[in-house]
Amino acid sequence: MANLVVKWVNEVGLSRVVKSPETDLANGYLLGELLSKLKIIDSETFKAFTDSTAEEDKVRHAFPPIE
């Protein structure tokens, strides 16, 4: 099942290839990019995401501002 999800995520065309969802999606950046490409969050919200492993960025990605 995990292989199927990884294949689908990579078909969406993210900025990086996902090999291990547990590590590649851990900071929330690629998940935010995925949600943006699927039009679940708007591109303005995604602009606030940074590809960082800092704890404050992970929290901000988990709880983006709602307008």
C-alpha cells in the first residue's frame, strides 16, 4: 500500500521525489506542496511554507493561518 501512495505522490510532480513518506514528508513542506497542487490549500497559503527541519516551521506547516 505504501508503494502505491509513493507512486501516486510522485506522479503529482512535486519539487522532489518522495522515496520514504515518513522522512520526506516529515517537515510538512512536500505535504503542503501536494495539498496546493491538489487545490486543497491555496497557493498563497503554500507560499508561507519553507523546506526546513526547524521545529517552529514544522508547527507552522501543521497549523497554517486560516483566512
